[in-house]
Amino acid sequence: IWFWKKQDGRQKFIDCLDRRQVMSETIKTLPEDMVMLKSKVGQLAEHTGLPEDEEAVEEIAEEKPTDEEAAEPVEAAATEETS
């Protein structure tokens, strides 16, 4: 009774119930929200031309030379010119 009357227990209890209600609603709508987000990401990936899976990303990374590999011919040509 002391908590309820003197320490604003009623308002704290109502706030707690409100937070629980919001969390419950969020958890219930999570699957639909995930489907919507996945479709949005898919649309963005299609619009930007990003590969759809990680394997495609790895293949692209293997095809492109790294900065070190690209710099080697330039360095070799520079040392031949100075010789």
C-alpha cells in the first residue's frame, strides 16, 4: 500500500503495463515486418545491381585485382625506366 500511495506506484505500474503492451504488439508483428524489410532490401539490391548472395560477391572479389596486385606492374615498369 505504501508503494501504491506514497511512491507513485500506481503510475509506475501503469507505465510498466504500457511497455509490456508495446513489446507484445511488436513481437506479434515481427514476422510481417521482416517480410516487408526483406522485400525492400531485395528491391534496393535489384535497383543498385548488387549480387543476391555471398557466393556472387566472393566471385566478383576474386575477379577484380587487389590494390597490391594492380600496383605490381606499375612498380615493375617504374624500376625498368630508372635502370
